[in-house]
Amino acid sequence: MGEKIEKIGIFLVHSLNNCGIGGMETHQQAFIHRYVQNPIHRKAYFPYIIENEGLHFIFHDFSKETKYRKLELFDLQDLLFFLKEQVTFSIIFLNDGWWIESVASFKTAFPLSHIYMRSGGNDIELAPWNNGTFSYKQRRLLWKYSINKLDFIIANSDYSVSRLISLGVNMHKIVKIRGGVNKVLCSECMAKKDSLRKELVNHLGIVQQFIVIFATRFVPFKGIFLALNCIKKSRNADNCHLLFVGSGQLELELKEWCSKNFSLNQFTFWGETSNEDTIRLIASSDVLVNTSIYLNRQSGDGNYHHTETMGRSMMEAISVGTKIIATNVGGTNELFSENQYIGYLSDLDEQSIISAFNMVESIINEQTYQIPDYSWERVFELYDNMFSKILK
């Protein structure tokens, strides 16, 4: 099969088809751009990407630009045998928890490789397991065992670090690296916020005083209905134009609710769009809403809490100067403690959130002061530091 290449990475994902709204998907796009497509200043090279399609795998080979290969494989052992014939991997990176039960197999096939995984902790709490029928308690033990076989697990906030430790993950294997933002685009958008807002107002025919954006997946733990009820009860109920960017299981229900509770010219469902367009829309808005909750979810015969671990869209809002109304759950308060005047951090109760929307005008008139560097450049500087230690 040709000479083996040393110090090469393989990137394991769920799918290469995504819109970039979710934090995991946006991180995946940036990672591929940095370590697959961009040859400049690269500390590691990931020319091989494998998609998990459930019953089979799709192998993508980007190692030779003129001879791109795409191959379907239908069994994990066949996949591992094929990979061993191709290359000796230095790094195996899991960007999807589905792969966790295969960690032991990858360790056996590539004993000299370092295996990384990125997680905020919600997937470990859910603890899905594809092979066999196990109780929730058994699945959590299987996940803990497999997680601790990793060389590094990357957490996206202090909250996630604490959560992983509480779930039994070896603290010495945890590295905190947040998701990032497109710093160049964010700076451009901040510089022309007024013109971007005017363009959006003209495009949508907005007549309300405030543009309030929900840039997220439309799923229960995001607390979107909580926010909408509070907006409806606030004194600015008629002054807000609601802009929904994204999609998800609650989309139809959200459209029906808005149709019953707001005038038709008061809300817009933009749909799925690229991360770049999402950033422009956040910059065009006055307030980003992230009223996430602690959602009690069932996993087989067990229950766990699903919540906000990082909130990448909030980092984008900070970086373009758009104010945030958010609930104090998960890792959200870390963004408010790191920066100044970025919005309103509400208690997780209706009256506190109503108060936030009552004060929208004063909130948006405060000057934001961003302290940390949330850029992808900083994110991948931290990755490079990790990779450099094993690539010497």
C-alpha cells in the first residue's frame, strides 16, 4: 500500500454535512480548515476524515489534492484493518461521542497513537451505547471506562471541567479549550454594525424598536419558549422584532406560537444558514437571547440534566458588540465574569427574565468591554501546544 507516513492525524466525526449553527459542527468546520485544508503554520496534519453513518463508515482521504479518495467501509474491523495498511497515526481525534465505544479497538490497533476527544459533558451524562442493551448505570460505567482510556479530553469551559471530574473522568487528562469565533469577520461586523442593522431593517421591513435574535438549535434545553413568554409579558412586548436563525425539532411549534402571540410583522424565521451569515445577523441585532435551562432528560431507565456548557453564539455576540440576555446556567456565567457590560445575566425564573426585557434599552446602550481572546487563532494555538508535545 506504499510507505507509511509518521506523525499523521485522523479526524472522526458524525457527518460532514452541517449548517454550522451547533458548537460541535462549527468547531468541526474550523478544525478541518486548520488541520486538513490549510498547510500554513500547521503543527499537526489530519488528512483522513471518517464519518460515522451508523451501519457503515465513509473514509475521506485528503492526503493528495489531485487524488482525493472517498471509500465506504461496513465494519469496524475492516475499517481498522484498512487504516493500518494506510498509515501509522500519531493522533486520533474524536469529534463525536458515538466513537467512544471504539476507543479500546483503536488503542489496540494503534498503540503508539494519542487519542483525543472533545466534550462538554452532556454526551457523557446521556451515555448512549450502540452495542447491546445496558442499564443507564452500566452505560455510565462503560463511558467512564472508555473516557479514561483517552490520552486527553478537551472541555469547553470551567463548568465542563468540573462536570467531567464529577462524572469520574481523570482530571489529569482534561484540558480546557473553548470553541472559537471568526475574529476577522467579527471585527469587520463590529465596525459596520449600524449599516448592517439598517440593511436588515430594510430587507425585512422591521418597524419595531429592538431586534432580538435567537441564533441556536431549536431544542428544549435552550429555553426558547421561556424567553418568548417573558418577552410577551414584558413592557417591550410590542417593541421587539424576533429573529430566529437555525432549525430543530421545535421549529413548527415555535412558528405556531409566534403566530398566535405576536403580529405577523413582528417575527422572522430565517432558517439554517452558514456560520458567517449567522455572525452578520447577530451583529445586525440588538440583543442575542440564550435563556437555556437545566432540562431533565431521560436516557433509558435513567435521568440526567442537559444544559448550556459554553454558549458559542454568546461569544460571537460579545465579539461583535451585541448584548446578551442569558440565564445563569452551566458555563454561561463564566462569559459574564470574564467581560464587562455584555448584557444581563438572569436568574432562572420568569420574573428575572421579564425584568431583563423591560430594561432592553438601557442594556443595549452600555459599552461592552471584551477581555479574553475568543478567536480560532487562540483556540488552535492551544491545540498546537498539545500536539507539539507528542510530535517532537
